[in-house]
Amino acid sequence: MRPTIPQVSWSSALPSGLVAIAAAASVIATAGGGEPGAAAAAAKPPLVVVQAGHVAPREPGYRWQTGSGSGPFGNERAFNIRVSRALAKRLRKHGIRVRVTPGKISPWAVKADVFVAVHHDSPGGVAGVGHAHAGAREFFYHGDGAGEPSPTPYADTVRHRRATSVNTIIERRSRRLATRISVRMATLFTVGNGARSGWGSVLPKRLVRTSNYYGFRRTRAKARVIVEVGAAGADDRYLRKVDLIAAGLSRSIRDYLTAERGR
């Protein structure tokens, strides 16, 4: 059966830190005769889009890319689904709105405070966090995702959906989020927890499969990252710890949101 990811519904309750922020925003919005609608918008909890990488339906131009065929749950998609759901559940408990999306980001150009794509790498691969870069473009493949990546379409490339933009402000926010995630996840990525491949920190721009990730160009999120949680094989024991991984990602995202609201 093809795996599916349900739309997640979130509570409106906010934790104490975000309550204070929302209350302050409401006061500012209504000062000087502001409209009630503006106050409601200002007090709205942040929105996080969580993408379970490679899960069907997949993105046009990348549909043949089904992810690693190994890992602790048999394939990468099964891992991505588990972590995405667990992460969404934890964020929900802290009053954060969440939209879970498969490989084909829906809706196109969704606005959010955070976009995070959940993946794990193939055997011999890398663990770390990539982020959106201004000026970096998505790649094109033969057909629906085969062969070598190209900065321009091949004659047989399946037509891509229109790309959104990444400016320097988004790049800076994305790097701040990537750094927070990397620092926290590095404390969990230990031999004691079953990780053996090594943590790659914030992945460099030259690693184009993360810095040029197509998902960054199908959303209008303020910060956009992709997390390669580990590598299949070497890190299988760690990758089985779904709740531990989701807890680390959740805390990183919450800390980032709190810090950004105070900027």
C-alpha cells in the first residue's frame, strides 16, 4: 500500500513563552485603533511545514527519486514518515501550527515561518543540515529524475513547477535555523545512541544536492532547511530512535522561533 501522510490539525494553546509574544503582538496590532482582524493575525501561532522526503505523491521532475532503499525501517520513506509525524506531534503540544507534506509540497508556495525537510542518507552518506542559499538554483534530470543533475533542463526533462525565490534575508534566517538544529542534533548523534558515521554540521553550499534542494523553491517559508538525520547502515541503530530525533528537532525549531520573534 502506498504510504500517505494525513493533514495534521493543531490546538490553539500556546506555551508560556509564545503566549507572551502573541499577547504583545496583539497589543501592538490594536494600538491606535487597529482592526480586530489585524490583532488576530498578529497573535496567530507560528506555522511549520514538515516535509516527509520522497513520500508519494512526489514532485514533478523528481518522481523517480524514491530515496534510499535501506535503513532501519526497510527504506528511507518509512523513516521520513515516522519522524515527520513524531515531530509534528511534539510541535503540536507546544501550540505550533504544522502542515505535513509529502514529496510534492502542497500547497505550492505555502507561506510559513519554517520549512524543514526530513531525510536520511544512503549507506556511506552524510549526516547534517543543509539550508536555502540565495542564488542557488534547483537541478534538472532526465525524465522524471534520472541521471546526472544539470543546472538547465535536458530535452526530455519533465516540466517542473514554478520556483519561488530565495533572497539573502531568507538565506540568513535559514542558516540560523540550520545552526540551531545542527548544534542540538550533534549532542544526540553519538556512539552511545547508535550513530557511527559522524555528524557533518551545517552542510556547505558546495554540497549542491542539499543547498540546491528543490523543496526550498516550492514554499515561501521564512527559513528553509533539509535535515539528513543520518546514513543508512552505519547509523541504523540511531535512526531507530524516532522519538529522540523528533524531540531534538522540535526543541531546535521552538528555540529558533522564540529567538526570531525577539529579533
